[in-house]
Amino acid sequence: MPGRGVVVMASWHSKYIQRLLHMTWVREVTPDLSAAKLRARHAKLVQNFVRPASDVEVTPVQVGSIDAEWIEPMGAQFHRVILYLHGGGYVAGSLSAYRNLVARLATAASARALFIEYRLAPEHPFPAALEDTLAAYKWLLLQGLDPSGIVLAGDGSGGGMAIAAALALRDNKAPMPGAIVALSPWTDLALSGRTLIKNAEKDKLLSIELLAYCAQNYLRGALPTNPLASPLYANLAGLPPMLLHAGANEVLRDDAARLADKGHRAGVDISVEVFEGMPHIFQLFEKIPEAEASLGRIGAFIKSRTISVPMRMMAAQ
């Protein structure tokens, strides 16, 4: 598995993606922008990426009060589970919008995925989404799953929240997951990364204004440097192995790079891979080389960092 700072070169598909985003997405923040309008924009953007392959079984499940889905590809290892958290800036996103991405990730990892519909801001500000994540993780443990077979994963805000959930588990001395995977994670709600300015023209999906709008709606008075909202400001020591993927053209590139640097200094087994020419959450674009390469690398990482058979079952054999 490559280490810190690996750069994966771009294919011609990157230019196609940039044009598509330019035509289909509005990133401007206007005075009348509401959570409902942002959610509608988001749903329109991802409407072509919602159908998983026919060999993937999707089963609705209730995780306490949380709506969720089991996403199970053919051949998935029963005891290897990805707890997936979608992006959307804590304000937008849904199960239907990311189902195909989660299914492709689960297929690459030969894993099942528990995909949860956590509560969104501003109706449910910080730490509601994090509380739902921790409740879902506890629910998995109550199903008899070994924590070393569980991976916390997410994209954008969901990627940041996967890391925050691991911090909360560590601080509460709870059983830790086997690994963390974050796609283009948002780790700094204080918005201090240099690529917020450097990549402002290149990023056709996000802007510092849009991120500030989402942060304000999510935090609702909480400090943006609270480590459970912005893991960049946490002591990362003791976290499980972590793989971060980011696009070179996105404003959140520094959120991944700086977290990887900090984690490396804290002794965490952490890698960041940057894909040239790629935007935020480029893995949504099915069948482009970069997306398939990213999911393939993540799948290999998950397989290498998790078990497929419960430890107690191995001991009994």
C-alpha cells in the first residue's frame, strides 16, 4: 500500500468531469439559499449515479431510530462490514444519492455495508449526526460483529465524521474499528486550508462560501475547532489504520493532506493518495479510470486491515 503523498496521474476523463460539473451544479451561495434548495441541487447532481449493479442486494433496516440499508454484494464476507457515512456538508445527501457508490466500494472490499441516513442540519445540528454514527456502530457490535472487522468510511463531511467517530470511541475507551477510509474528507470546519484559495477556480463543486454556509448550519454555535467536528484539531494518536483519497483540483485537498501529516507525526498508520485532475468525490463517476483505481486501492486496503472471520470463531477452530 502506498504511503503518504502518493499522486495518481489523470486521464482525459478529468476534463469531461469538469465540464459536466460546470453544467449541472451551482456552487454559489445566494441570500435565499436554504437547506431545502441545497438538498434539491444535490439530488439533481447525483441523480445519474444512484443505481447499484444487479448482483448487489439492498435491504432496508432500522437501526434504532435511524433509517439504514444493508448493501451486500455477491460474495461479500459476512463479518467484514463498512459503516458508511455520506457527504453533503452535513446539510444534504441521502441513501439514494450514494447507494451506487457504496455498493461499488463494498464490492471492491468484498464486504457488506451498513449505510445510514443520519440526521441533517440545520434541523439537527452538531453533534446529532455524530451521535447517530456512534449509535449505528454500537448496533453493529450488538449484532455480534468483531470490531476489527468493521471499517468506518465516508466521503466529504461523512469522511470527516468517520474520523470524528473513531476519536469519540477512543476517548470513551470503546472497541475500535479495524480501519478508517475517507474520500475527500472535510476535516477542518474552521476553513483554514490553503487549497480553499489555491484551488478556488479549479473546483467546480465546492467553494469556501458554500462550505462556510454548511459549517454555520451544522455547528450552530459550536466551535469550528472542536475535534469532534473538525478532526484536524484532535490528538490523533491511537486511531486505527487510515486511508485518505482526494482530488488534486478540490478545495479540500489540504484537509486530507494536513490530517495525514498530523496523523503520521502521531504514529498513526495513515496514507493519503491524491488523484491528479480530479474533483471532489470523483468516485461517484462510475467507470472512469481514476474512480475504479481509487475504489480498487481502497478495497485492497480494507481487506488487508480487517478480518473476515470473527476472532472468537478462529479461536474455536
